[in-house]
Amino acid sequence: MAKAVMKMEIISKEIIKPSFPTPSHLKTFSLLDQLTLHSYIPLLLSYESEISTSSDILKESLSETLTKYYPFAGRLQKDGITVHCGDDGVVFVEAKILGCGLADFLRNPMYDMQRLLFPESFLWKGSCIDQSFLAAQVTSFAGGGMVVTVCISHKVADGCTIATFLSDWAALARGEVRPLPMIIARSISSPNLGYTVPEIVLDNSSTCVTKRYVFDAKKIAKLKNSVAQLVENPTKVQVVTAHLYKCAIAASLKKTGCFTKSTWIQMVNMRPRMNQPLPDNSIGNFSWYFTISNNDQNERSLSSFVLDLKEGIKEVCNAGDNLDLSDWLTNVMEFAGNVKELFDDLDVYRCTSFCRRPYYEMDFGWGCPKWVTMADVQVKNTFVLFDTPDGDGIEAMVSLEEDGMRLFQCN
């Protein structure tokens, strides 16, 4: 089948500012924001409906949403930790696709085609100093259908924040009003690092390939069944994550011909883990991570990796969801001082799960998304998990160096 040719036409590009001015003296930063990478998270939501909300409604609702999310409309200062909330605004692009319908795109969603749907120059952008924290693009397809993409700086948002922001923007586009979010940087007292944070930018210098792997309900049931004798109640994220790590280790061994110690970094939303949990609509960065390691030259079972994941989440939560906020932040600050040395001479793999977030409920007025995904990940050894549209499976995006990917696919 011939690949559909996508040609994009930019209709407009403008800066959207909050509909109500933000007091110019407001500045925000928190400990976890200081420790977060300078990178933009690129999400894509596709809609099949022929009904489309006008761009004016989308821009007006975005402007209203920014009054609640005013750090998004600010700018990161040169110190790398302070956000000046001066209503500088965010980028909004309106575009249309010629020569290709949405159904054609969804039938064969190649990454080179997906890149056209994101605001130019913001896809996996590096430094966000003095740049818009948010860029959104709304693209209509020939014959109906829409795609909404956003690139949001990790300096002001983690995965939970992005989901909350999109939910609130969509709700306002439908005419609904949501409660004010809690801005973490202004609501909790964070210890200061006491030193200048270097500008941390992800290394995307390697030539990486991103592939998408779908684990349907049957495949996940098979994985769960294979560990059932040793692991009690494994989650679908745990078994898929363990399987991916096991395959990555096997590919590395084949690639180099020798064993290399490795670490898997798993991100965790810490909001519900406190003894006084933060609300789901608390915005900013409040995610942390745990690690599991492979120091064994002998091949390990899938069960052992799942057990490590279960133990890792227990450790990061102090064996229960009852962490003292102040004590935990102090521990994070102390840990951050020597984190680099912990990962020297190791193969490091990073994993983020967007599962169980309401991305498939983001209705801007034309129904729920048909498919939610991310642009190809241009950082090696990165794994990103999404729910499948039916909610029963997992779609795993895997980014590895080219020679490693060829071996990874053998599994």
C-alpha cells in the first residue's frame, strides 16, 4: 500500500496570553522543578469527528485556562530555577493537512508524518530559558478529523500536570468550569539546594530509532500468568516493564558480546504517596523515581524483575503511602548531590508510564480521542508507556540506538 503524502499548510501562528493579568511580582520554583531536565514533552491526541470546535473557542478557552496555570505563560530566568510569571504567553498554531485524511494517517502513522503535526522548533526542544513553556498546534485533516498536539516544558509540568491541564482546557472549550489547580511551587515549602543548578539537557546526540510495540490484553494475561507462581497480583505496567527491561538487557549482551551492569529508572507520581496527599490537580513537578539494577551475568527470569519493581515502589514510598513531605524533600535534596556518580559505568534505561491517566477523556467538543501518543523519542534507552485506546492493553514506545534496536526486535 502506498504511503499517504501529507502536506501541511500553516493557517496562523500567534501568542496566547492569560485572559486575566497575573500580578507581575509572582515567581515560582520548587525543589523538584530545579532538578528537572530542560526538555519538552510532545503529546498527540487525534479525533475522528467531523464536528470541529472553532479555533476562536480553542484560543479563548486556552487563554482562560492560562489564568489558572499562569506559570505556563511565564518565562524561565537565566538562573534555571525561577519562573517569572509576566504573562508572556504561549504559542498557538493552527494548520491543515492537504492530500491525506485522518483515517489514512491513523492507518499508517509514521513518525516522520507525526512530526509535521507539532509546532515547529518545539519538538524535543532543549533549553527552555526565556522561551515559551507551552506550544500547541491544532491541525484539521482533509475530509474531517482533527489532531491536537502540545509540547510542554518539563520544567513546569510532569505527566500528571499535563493530563490535568489538558482536561481543564478541554472542559473550558466545552463550557464547563473546573476547580482551581494547586500550584505546588507556591503551596509547599521546599528546601533550597544551596547551589546553582546546571542546565541539564538530555543527550540526543546518538542516532536513535523509536519503535512502537502493542501489548494487547491477551499478551498481558500471558505475561502475568508466566509470573503468577512467584509474584502476587502483578500489574500490567509491571509485567510489561519487566519484559522490556529483560529484552533490553538481552539486546545489549548480543550487541557488545559481554555483560554490562545496568539500571532501570522508573518514574513515580508522588502526589498520593504523602501522609497528607497532594490533590490530583496539583500542578508542577511532583514525580520522583526508583531504580532496579541488573548485576547478574546469568540470565534472570521475568518474575525476578517484576519482584524488583514491586520492591522498588515500596522503597520509594517507605513501605507505604505515608511519607512526610518535609523529610522526603530533604532526602531528595541530599540524594541529588551525588546522583551522577550512581549511574557511572552503567547502561541506564529510563521509563515513564502515562497509563491510567485520563488522556482518552480529553473532549474539546468533538468527542474523545481516537488515539493518544507521543512523538518519536530522540533520547536513547528511553521507554514510554501509554494505555491502548480500549484501556486493556499497553502501547510501549521504545527508543534505542539503531544497532541495539535491531537486536531488541528479535525478542
